[in-house]
Amino acid sequence: MEIVTPSMYANIFSKNAYSHNIDIDDEKITDHVLDEKISALTTMQNQTSNSVLTLSENTNRAISAIKDKNETLLGEILQETQKLRLEIEKLKESVYKDELTNTFNRKWLQDVLLDESKNCFRNSGALAMIDLNYFKIVNDTYGHIIGDKVLIFIANQLRVTKESVVRYGGDEFMVIFSENVSKEGAINQLNELREDIITKHLKAKESLFVVSFSFGVEEFKINDKLSTIIELADKNMYDDKIKIKERITGI
């Protein structure tokens, strides 16, 4: 099919799940949730259109007020524009945040950190690729609701670095360290954070389990390509995964 609507996707997903005897009663992929997603996107689109329209109207009014030297009208426009600016900032926040973990998303990465035309970094720093260990076992053992809570837990722990945290996809995160943090400094921070996480026991359905992650760090300079830095960080991360899984053999 060229186009698969959310309701069609949910129906196809459900049929395939049941054919494999998979219980998805606790899953989030439902018509209700998909409808909420569509509604949220529609609301965002409407807010954007209204903001653009208001900005255009205020611009025209400001031009007229300047020509007529109408200070009262200029004051009113200034107040309206300041209010509009706050609304746009809130809209930007919703566009750039991952809904589940409240971290930044890939759009933020593309729009804020990269030169869009070349897909290169605008500044220098260090990029850490982070991948959860045994996350599939967590989902298979306790379900995706618990899996989501684990992702939220890890995201909150990564914020301890005080750096920019991005959910890159699934159970993969990025931490973008500022240019005053060296590669070694980033590695030390993440090592300390991981050791602390390993000591914490999470509870699900009267069972206790632990989570951990593997990571790889690579420095980047202005105009370095994102794809190149990710490839290098990924290699370091998989080397680290081999070592950490020799220590930690499950959840």
C-alpha cells in the first residue's frame, strides 16, 4: 500500500500480533493513542498557522503605526508581539522534545546543532552514543510499559551530566557535550554515571532488575559531518558493549 493510515496500521499490527500469540492489551499502539497523536499534530499545525498569521498582521500594523507616528498603537503591537514570542518558544519546545522521555529529538539535533545544507556541526564538542544493554529482555520479560519507564529513568539519569540529551531512536540516546568538555572528560562522566546506575535496583511486578548502557564518545569540530562522527562513536560504543557485557550478563 502506498499510504497506510494510523487506524490501518493499528489493525494490521493487532492481527499480526495475535497470529503470533502476543498479548498487546498493555501496549500503547491503540486507536485511542494514535488518535491523540494525530490530534496533537493538528493542534500544533493550527497553532503554527495562527502564530504566522498574527505575526504578519502585527508587522503590517507596525508599518502603519510607524508611518503615522502612532506611539500608542506601537505599544500595543509590542505587547502582542512579546506574547506571541512566548507562544512561539513554547511551540518550539514541543517540536524539539521527545514525547516519552522529554529529552531533545532528532529534529532539534538537525535544526540547532547542524548546518542544514551540509549536515555538519556548527560548533565543536563531543558526541556520546548510548545504547541500553539487554533492553529487549526488559520488554520481553516485563512488557513495553515497563520498558518505557526504563527509558524515562535512563533519560533522567543522563541529565545529571547537565549536557544536551537526545533520544536518537528506540533505546538509543546521544549526549552532546559542550566544547569545554574533552573526550576523556566525557568518558569519565559517563563511566561514573553508569557505575551509579548499575547499583540501582528497579522494581517491576514484584521482581527486581538492573539496567545498564554501553557508550562511545567522539570529539567533533566545526564542519565535521554528523554521519562521520556517529560512525566513529558507534564503533567505540560497540567495543565498550563487548567489555561491559563480560561484566554484566543480563538484567
